[in-house]
Amino acid sequence: MIVNIVQLTNQFSSSVLDISCEPQVPFSDSGKQELIMAKSNASDAQALVRSLRSAYAATPTNLKIIDLYVVFAIATAIIQVVYMGIVGSFPFNSFLSGVLSCVGTAVLAVCLRIQVNKENKEFKDLPPERAFADFVLCNLVLHLVIMNFLG
Amino acid sequence: MARNRGFVVGFAALICAALLSISAAASIRPISDAHRSAALELFVPVDGSFPSLEETYEALRTFQILGVGKTSDISGATCPVVLDKLRSSTSSPKEFFNALRLIGILGCQIGSQTFENVASHLQALIKDADSLMDLYYSVISLLHIKGQGVSAVLSDAEGVFHSIKALSQSDGRWRYDSNNAESSTYAAGIALEALASVVSLADAEVDQSKIGIVKHDIEKLFDSIKSYDDGTLYFDEKHVDGSEYKGPLTTTASVVRGVTAFAAVAGKLNIPGDKMLGLAKFFLSIGVPGSTKDLFHQIDALSCLESNRISIPLILSLPATVLSLTSKDQLKVEVTTVFGSAAPPLTVNLVQASSYDKNTPVLENQELQFDTENNIHYLDILPLKIDVGMYTLEFEISLHDPENLNIYATGGRTNALAFLTGTIKVDKAQIGVFDSDAESAATMQKLDLSQDNRISLAANHLQRMRLTFQLVTPLGHNFKPHQVFLKLRHESKVEHIFALESSARQFKIILDFLGLVEKFYYLSGRYEIELAIGDAAMENSFLRVLGYIDLDLPEPPEKASRPPPQPVDPYSRFGPKPEISHIFRSPEKRPPKELSFAFLALTLVPLVGFLIGLLRLGVNFKGFPSSSVPALFSILFHAGIAAVLLLYGLFWLKLDLFTTLKALGLLGVFLIFVGHRTLSHHASTSAKLKTN
């Protein structure tokens, strides 16, 4: 996915460069030029997002599941932080426990994604089931600690 | 005011009581109604009878001597017991003794046959008896039977006499039996009483030489007599340990009983009358005893002394030791026997009256007149011009009939302590404030201490206050009382007490406020002046407030001592204190419930989003193994994870860490095993797919 983003940024910057290398038009066309530039900036952003999306669609499903899980965990953490922002941090241990549970499980999911991703040459020999077993075990230990700290 | 005066007089009385106890003259009084009422109070029968025959005898004998109480209520319950003891063939000598000595007092109806049986029984017991107490009980019982009119004769009187005498020791004491080597004075009294009974029971005359030997023993016994400081004499054991020890009262009573009984049968004993008088004084100096046994021994011994053949003691006592000049009291002296009966005709002579403090005689050789109506010797002291104070009086009794000298014991010179009290006049009292350097020019105010007018003075710390007065006795001499105090009391209740110095003519005190500033704790303000004068011989001792003085003292410096804290009303100091309201840590503010529930719902929203996203991605269960065994393991794997999560839920709700860890350990082992099987199967199937 990072590779895709790098490719897309290259495309984007090259398109921008293309625009800037065009010869100077006489004065009466400058306003039009700016409008064209702004428009092209907006449309370029749209093009970038579109190309990101299409590139993302190419990722395998199991990785998408893991990404979705990470988003879910982080969203839960954000909601808890907002709640704490509203009511204050009175049972601080509970707050920490909840937030760290979400963040911890997100981190473990990211580790799982790295290990399971076939394009990652470093973990070529590691069977994905082994990575999943590690993920489950670490989550169980994390949640034991979280439950103890929850109070 | 009356309370203060009473306190002063009471304090003076305490001094003279203390002095009386250490003086050589004891104020002894003969037996009086106080003893009679004490006897009625102490000897109280329970349910119409006393606990034992011995106690019954003690009570009834005391009542008989004192002339109080009724025996009729007791005889109803006690006579059957007495009869039972007499009729029984297994009674011991002590039981016979206890029963028989009650018969004379109680007046039980007992047939002469019973007496004769008992008498023959006792004769047999006497023959077999070997201890002093058995012989004593048997012989005395036989004597009581003889007293009832039944003939009882001791056949082998000489033998019994000899066996009792054999137990005597060389110092006049007796042993209890031949096995016991220890001798006792109490046993001597018992033995003498038994010997006297033997002599009176004997059918033939007992050898006079034997009686003479016993008389000699009595004289030796009297050599061991002991004395207290106040002239009373008593007997006591040589060793005060041991279970057989009976105190001096019991021992002396026993000896007195024995000696008087023996003198009654044996004739004149060579014992000086002073010793009998000393013994009588010992019994009388006890006062009114508090226990039944002590009262019985006292009364019984005194009744033996009242009419004995050696010498009858005559007691000289003063009914009143405090004589008032104001009420024109006479000095009254009583001479009676120990029980208060009339003495033979005699004259009392006041040999000398000397002042207690200075020991100078104020009176000599005054003969007291006799009032036949009240049986009292008296002397008018008013015309004798004796001043107030404490005096030691020395009396001498002279019997009119010289024959009575052999019968009665008068005891030579007797000392007594007496107080002569009167009203003391406070004369020429003056008080005033003056400057330090102008003493002679001081203006003094006259005080009249008989009236209650208060003076008011004012002084600063550079001035002095002077108080002078004279104390004059009724006869016009200068008087020096025990207590002459001046008290200054501040408004804050801090007190200072000063003693006045006396010269030959007057009492004077000068308070130099400059020197007293520190003693007064630098407290300025109003001080109340109180004068206290008191003495045992002063009838009008007083504690009077003279007035007040306003003192102006300088400011206290830094390091001045603070006045001592005054006593606080105990109820205010130790009473209940104000209630403390405890402030607990106020609980933290919690958010409103609705907000919390709203956010709980909001937290679950990402989960819902996750599930929807999964559905949109097209999640399926195609990877689930189809064949049964791997399927089972997969199911078990998922179940295991669910179980662990459930355990965590329970851990949060109620379990503790250790239980959880134990359960987790078990579940974890299971989960590892199952998970390994499942995942390895999954791995192998996916590898197969890849190769395919």
C-alpha cells in the first residue's frame, strides 16, 4: 500500500510539473491560468484519492479485514478519549485500561498484518497461522492485564 | 462562716486528739451503755438460734453480764440441741462442755437422770484423758453439773490435779499435752481454771503444798506480763506464729479467768493490785470491740475482775475532758469498778495540775468534793483562777477504810488530760497602709472584730500594710493560739497566706508589697483580706473577712511566673465536649447517567461498523474445515477463546486474580493444544492448495 502511495505521489508531482513547464501566456490569460491551476489542483486531489482507492482495492481480503479491525479499535479509543474529555478523568485507571486495550489490540493487529502480508519479504518463511496464533495469545495476555487494571 | 469556724475547731480537735494518743494518760471509761447496745447489735441470732453452741454461749453470757437481751427466744431452738448432745453416748468432752455451760443460762428442763449419766461418762473420760483441753472440758463440765444441784464428785482429785500440773513449764506457762513441747500462755489460763475446778470438785481437801506450788507458778506467769506505753498490762504468747496463736485479748482473758478462778478456791495470791488494775485498763482501753469474740472476751474477763479475790480494780475516769470557763463547768471525776458500780468510800485528791506545754504546775493538792447523789467527785475551778489551755492532771485516790486496801486496787497516781476553754477577746486591732519611709506617721484604722464591718484599703507596690492586735484571755493574760493566719485572696481566686508573728504584747504583721510583687504574680486588683485565729482552748475561733485592699502592682516582665491554675469546676472540665461533625472526603462528581449510557452506546457503534464492513467485504466461512475431527478442533478452539473471554468477564465482576490465573492456566493449556491442532491442520490444507 505504501508503494502505491509513492507511485501516485510521483504521478501527481509530475502532473504538477507538467503544468508549470508550459510557456508563458500573455497577460490577458493569467486569470484564466490561475483558475485552470486551481481547478487542476482540485481535480488532481480527486484523481489522487481515486487512484489510491483503486490501488487499495487490489489488496487481498484478509489484509482488508485486518485494516478494518484496526480502524474499529482506533475509533473505539477515540470515542473513549472524547468521553473522558467531557466528564473528566475520575476513574483514571479505567480510562487508561480502556484506551490501552484498544490501542494495544490495534498495534497487535498491525503486527499481524505485517507478518501475514505476502509482499513482505522479511516474513516469507513464517506461516500465517503461526502469526495468527501469536496474535491471539498476545491479545489474551493484553486483555488479562487490562481486566486486572480496569478495577 | 460557721463551716469555716467548725473547720478550724475541728482541726484543733484533731491536734489534741493526736496529742492525747501519744500522752501517757489514756482516757479510759468503764463499761457503759455503748457496750450494751453494741452487744445487741453484734450478737444477732439467725432464725432464732446461733450457728453453734459455742457462739450461743458467748452471746448469752455477754447478755447475762451486761443485763440486756432475752434468752427466752433462743432457748426454744437451742435446748433440744443441748439435750441431744447430753443424751448422745458419742459426744466428746468439748461437746459436753459447750452443752453444759449453756444450761445454767438457758434454763432448759433436763432430768437429773440425764445429768447422772453424763457425770459418770465424764468420770470415765477424765480417767482416759491425756491432753490439757480434754481434761479442762471434762472437769469444767462436771463442775457445771454440780452447779445444777446434782452430786458430782471427782474421785481421784489428786491424780487429776497432778496430771494437769505435770504439763506446766518452769516459766509459768503450760503445754497442751505431753507430746507437744511448745508451751502457751493461753494454755496456762485454761490449766489454772481446770485446777480451780478440780479443787472445788474434790471430795477431800487437796494438799496445800500443791496449791502453793501453783501459786508460785502464777507469780512466775505474771513476771512475763507485757505493757503498753499508756500503762495497760497484758499477756501474749512468746511466739506469734503458728495456727494456735490467739491474740493478746484472748490470751489475757484466758489468764484472767484462770487466775481469778484459782484465787477464789485457793485464797490470797501474791499479785500486786497495780497489775490487776493494769489488766483492767487493758480491757477497758479497747473501747467497744467490733467482733463478737472480742466483745465476749472483754466482758467475760472484766466480769471476772469486777469481783475477784485478789484485788478489785477501781477506775478513775473523767466524764468530760473539755471544761469551759464561759459556762462555768466544774472538774468532775468518777471512781468506779470496771462495770461502773459504786466504789467504797474514798477521797480523790488532785495532786498537781500542770500546763501541758510548759510543764509548770498551776494547781497543787486540791481535794475534790463528793456528790453522793450522782456518785461523782467534783472541784470548782472558777475560783481557782486558772487560765485557758491544756493541762495534765494528776490524781490520787485515798480509801477511807484501810481494810479496803487489800481488797481494792487504786493504782497510786493517775494522769488525765483536760482542756480549759474560754472566750478570747481580740483587743486593739488596727490596720492601715503607709509609705515605706513613713511608718510612724501611718494612719491606722481601728477594727472591731466582734462586728462584721468591712474596711477598704488601697495601696501600690511602694507601700506597706500593717495589722496589729492583742489577744486576751478571760483572766486578762496574753494568749498565743495555734493558728493566726492572714489570707489575701485575689479576684481570680489566687490566695496567699501569711503567718503573724507575736511579741510579748501583741500580734503584728507588716506586708511589704515591694518584696511581695513577685509572690503575688504581678496581679493587680482587689484582694480580700481574711483573718483566721484558732486554738483548741479558744471557744470563739474564727475565720473572718476584714475587708478588701486594692493593690496596684507593676506590669509583669517577660519571664514572670504565671499564677497557678485554679481548680476548675469538674463538671465543666470533665463534662461532655461539643460534638464533632466529621467531614468525610466528598465523593467525586460523577457524570449524569444518561451521558454515560449514551457514550456506552456510542462505543458499541464502531463494533457494529466493523461487522457491517466485514459483511461488505464478503467474509465467509469457506475456510472452515469440513471433515469432523478438524471441525471439532476448530469449534473447540473458538469455544476456548470464548471461554477465556468469559473468564475475563467473571474476573472483572467478582473473581480475584489468583483464581483467574489458575483457571486461565488450565484453559490456556487446553487452548494451546487445541489451537495447535487446528492451525496446523489449517496450515497443511492451505499448503496443499498452494502446491495444487
